[in-house]
Amino acid sequence: MSDLGGRLKAAREDAAVSLSALAKKTHWSKAQLGHLETGKRHVKREHVLAYARALNVPVDTLYGRRLDPLRVAHEWLVADTPMAAHSTAGRRIGESLVAEIEQRVIVLRHLDDTVGGGDLAPVVHRELSELRNVAHCATYSEEMGRRLLIAVGELSQLVGWVESDAGHYEAAQHVYLDGVSAAHDAGDDVLAGQLLSSLSYQIANVGDPSDGALLAKTAVKGAAGATPVARTLLLERVAWATARSRDVESARRVLDLVDDAFEERSDGIPEPEWVYWMSRDEIDVMAGRCWIEMGQPAKAAPLLRHAIEGYDTDHAREIALYQTWLAESYAKEGQLDEAREVIQRAREASDRMNSARLGQRVDEIERLVS
């Protein structure tokens, strides 16, 4: 039984409404409703709305725990930013405002873990626009200026990532490249590499993978001073792009380099905050995805299963994305029943997340297993 189907059943039973009675209140038959509740049919939003109306219960209670980060995102959208407050308080800025800006970039970056790109995009766009205005129009010391440019670069990476997640690829590319300029002006070659690497990931996914691979390799070379975990991230994107371009031998070699780089990490080596999410599980997920692209799905499934089991359940979009690759590995191994079960769980998450990237992946794998 799917989680969503089970919640529909529990809500109906709590309301003391039989399947027959519910069928009379909706345009679905008793058999169809039973299939929804037992997971034999995919539960769509229209089904949830019908249950909510017929049982007189809030839609959110049927979907489960409310996605608090989404509320946070909208609160950010309507609240004043520190940059906006600064515009009425004077033009000279110092440590306190810059530190607050840096912290807001971090908070927004973490918010992306739980909020789809379509919902987060207006928030981060406004922040970036106002931050650029401060960087261009305010006065500050050389050190404060460098930190502001780094903040612009980091926020540009986030905006590009969010735009890409929302399916706005040209906008994402434009923002990524603007961020590269800011990072370069700040003298942060590793951040510039991160921005180019992020763009390479997009190109590998929706453009020419060989172009993505070339750009990803350029990012690694340009970020020669990258710390171990940052280098791990940059190399992962090389591995993905080379796997997507069917350069199997290169992809295998780079996956080994990814492992080597990650093993060099140390508590004594400070890493940029933007690699906070990189872990052994993330490395295994990427390796699994690469093995699928390289035509060896049997190697992928164990890596993906283990990573999904250990993932924070608040990160519904990432779990669902990883489930799409697990379903793909099952399907390409001929295990279609297992693939359908997994992709159904991913579809339930996709219906609740405003993420074009996730929706497209789910659609793709549903076609594969049908």
C-alpha cells in the first residue's frame, strides 16, 4: 500500500464512510477507490481533492506532514531583505550587513533542499537583484567588496540551480555566467569552477553531453586550488558528463578520482559551505547513475538502495529523484514490477513538489516501465 493511498483509506475509515458511500459522493467506482487506497492505482491530486471534499477534511492532512520550508520560502518573499533596509539607511556598508548577507545565502541554499525550484525561484531572484544593487551602488572597503562579490557568486550559483530545476535553462545559463564574472573579480577561482561545473551539469542533462564534459573538465582545471570535498563535487560532474557522453573508460577513471579526492578530506581542511551536502551516500548515488548510463544497471541498484534508505526524509525531491534512477536500474534489469513500485513512490512526491526536473524524470521512467 502506498503511503498516500494508506492515508486516504485511514481518513475514510476515521470518518466512518464506506467505499460504497464514498463512491456515491465522487465519480469513481468502489473498485477504483479501492485500487487507489491499496496502491494498485496511482493517486493523483484530483483524487486527494475529491477525498478531502467528500470527507470534509483538509487536503494537507491527506498529504501528510505540512512542508514547512515552503511556508518559509513565501515568508522570505514578502519580507524585507537586509539589502532593501540598507537602501533607506545609508550607502556605506560594513561588517554587520555583509555578515548578514552571507548568512542569508547559506539559509537560502539549505532551503533548496526541501523546496522545489518553481517555488523558490522568485525568492532567490529578488535576493540576487538587491544584492547586485548593493554591490554596484554602495561604498565599502576592499575586503567588504570582495566578500560581497563572493556572495553574489554563491547566490548566482543557487539562482542558476533553482532556475534549472524549474526548467528555465537559458535563464540558468545566463545567471551562472554572471556569477563566474563575480567570482573571478573576487579572486575566488574555486567558486568560479563551481559555477561552471553547475552549468556543465545542466548541459550534460539537456544539451550535448560532450560539451558538458569539456566544460566540467575546464572547471576542475581552473579550480586547481580546490579543497578535497570541493574537488570531489567538481569531479563528480566530470564523471556524470563523460558517462552521459558514453565515454565509459573516462567515466570509470573519474569515478576513481572522486573516491580518492573524498578520502583526502580532513577536519583540519576548511571547506566552502556550499559543499555541506556532499557525503558518501551522494557519491554512491552519482556512481549508481553513472553505471546506468554506462550500461551496467546491476551495479547501480545496491548503491542507490543504500543511499535512499539513509537519506533525510525531509528532502523529498532528492529522494524521489534517486528513486527514479533506482526504478531505471530495475527496469533495465528486467525487474519491471519493482521498477513500477519505486516510480509510483517518486510520482507521489513529484505531484507535491514544484520541480520540473523531477517531473520530467518521473515521466521519462514511467514511459520506460509502461
